[in-house]
Amino acid sequence: MHSSATFLIEFGAIILGLGLLGRIAGRLKFSPIPLYLLAGLAFGTGGLLPLGASEEFVAIGAEIGVILLLLMLGLEYTATDLVTNLKTQYRAGLVDACLNALPGAAMALLLGWGPVAAVVLAGVTWISSSGVIAKVLGDLGRLGNRETPVVLSILVLEDLAMAMYLPIITALLAGVGLAAGSVTLAIALGAAGLVLFLAVRYGRVISRFVSSDDPEKLLLVVLGLTLLVAGIAQQLQVSAAVGAFLVGIALSGEAAEGAHNLLSPLRDLFAAVFFVFFGLHTDPASIPPVLLPALALAVVTAATKIATGYWAAKRAGISARGRWRAGGTLVARGEFSIVIAGLAVTAGIEPSLGPLATAYVLILVVVGPLTARYTEPVATRLTRRRMPGEGAVPQPTPMVAPREEMLDPVEDGTGHRG
């Protein structure tokens, strides 16, 4: 009885604390992710008040949090959206992967962590935070800007790449051989391809089967189906997160919209628990030794993300100011960087990888909204200052200001639902 009471007190205090931290973040108008991570550091090993009775339940909640994050991500897109983006924007995806994954891999190798840790850290630095970026775009009133479809296209390709990347690192972290790893990847790719095919051809039938006018029945069916598929995927060493992502893709129309509305509060709750859980497994004393590498990596990959967005927007014919806005918007890292690092921490690959990833995400999840807001005006000022010294022929001053700031809202070219 005492143990049960202790559990309720601890877990209740965690949830209440997360709610208060979320309110604070909302008033300050930035992502609550860094506050959740700091809360985990405070309650974990070496923290101010280590947990006891509720830690096992928090671990289960964290796993559900990852599954719901990927399910909700899948609900944001239809299979047609993903196929279209893959065909039209794959070059931007390749540039994004090369510019942003290579610095992470290089840092891991320079630190002597080995090839497996290099693959993991490459993913940590590669994937931008869809949640943080979507919130920033809304807060800045840029959802109708001409460069926004470019930003969303890159995020869609990153999300699709997760379906292939997660099985690879799952196999590597499990220590399986080349043959077994190839089989795992083949299963993952086959499953992803099959789900995309079924979703394109029979998406309405699947959604009609799942859909229900009763919110309770819809919630139970979607949540039960997601956990079942996630469990089967994990049993096949494909990754539970990929299974949940594919379930989200398979649903569309009213079923997807209804499931999204019902599951959003659950996603937010368990995602917050996941960030706390990751912090619990990071000793605060282990962060200062990796703070300098994390800061260096943050500076480099912030620059490479800006370059990625600038290049992709230029290729789409966006004006110079829109290119800088696109680049600055992509800088934030968050939930998926922590998901990837969390897999490595659980597998015990490299003790310093978790602290470095925590410090890295803490830096960029705070810096990301700032770069989204200020990259374009700063770049514009620097460009104007350099122009007189470049020997350019003076041009007559226009009587009217350029119209590139008067951006007409355009349809979201990615088909993104939200």
C-alpha cells in the first residue's frame, strides 16, 4: 500500500509539474521541450530528487509517447502526399541529408565513439523538429508564405526517411550481423512500400473500416490498432515507431481527422513523459564535459540547415528574403533527435551520447525560433552593407518598395493537413 501511495504521489507530481512547465513555456512563447528535459535531469540520477516507485511506469509511458508521436505524424500526411514529395523534392532531401547528417557522424568519429554511434549522431543532427517548426510558422504568421511549402516538403521527406532510418539503427544497436540487418531493412522497406500501396489504392476502405461516429469507439480502435502494429513491428526488429507511422499514413479523411483530434491530448501527455524519461537517464554531471562539442555541433548544423533551406527555396524560385526565412525556420531540433538518441541510450552504446544529444537539443530548440525570426533581417542588413564595396554599378532608387514582402498566401504544395 505504501508503494502504491508513493507511486501516485510521484507520478501525480510529475504530471502537475509538466503542466506548470507547459504554461510557463506558453507564456514565454517557446517550445516546452527544453523545460521537460530539464525536469527529467532534475528527477533523474544525480538530480535534485531522484524518482523511485514511478520510474518503471514512466518508462512504459515514454514508449507509448514515441509511438503516439509517430502515429500523429503519419496522420498529418496521406500516402499520395508522400509519394508526390518523394518524386518532386527528392533532391532537396538528399542535400538536407548530406549537409546535416555528415557533421554528426564526423563529430562521433572525432570523439572516438565508433561507426554505430556515428550513424546515431548523424540522425540526431539530421532531423528537424516538425512540432517546433509548425508552431513557429503559426506564431510568426508565415503559414501562407511562398517559402512555407518548401519548408514543409523538406520536413515530409525527413519524416519519410525515418521509416527507413529507424530500422537501420535498430538493427545496428541490436548488434545483429550484416545478413540479419539486411533482412530487417528489407522487411521495413517492404512493409513501408506495402502500406503506401494499400493506402493509395484502398485508403478509403481502410479509413471507412476504422471510422466511427462514436468518439470512444474510434479512439479504442485506432489506439488498439496502433499499439498492435507497433508491437508486431518491434517483434520483427523493424521499430515500433515505424509501425505507428505507417498506421497513421494508412488512415485518411474523417477517420484521420477524428483520430487526430482525439489523440492530440494523449500525444502531448505521453510525449512530455518521454522527454522527462530521457532526462531521467542523463546524469546532469555528464553534460559539462560534452557541452563544447555540443555547442560546436549546434553552430555547424544551424548553418547547414540554413544553407539547406536557402538552396531548396532558391531552386523553387523564391525571393532572396524568402530563402533566408526558409533556412532559418529549419534550424530547430527536438522530438525526433531525442527519439533517436534514446534508442542508443537504452542500448548502452556510448555513455556520453545521451548527454551530448540533450545539450545539443536544448541549444537548438531554444535557438531555432530565434533563427526563424531573425535570419532574414540580419542577412538582409549584412548584404546591404557589403553591396557598396563590391563595385556594383549604382542602380536608380525605385519609387516603390519591392513587392517581395507582400507575399500572397498560396496553397500548401505538400498537402500537409495541419
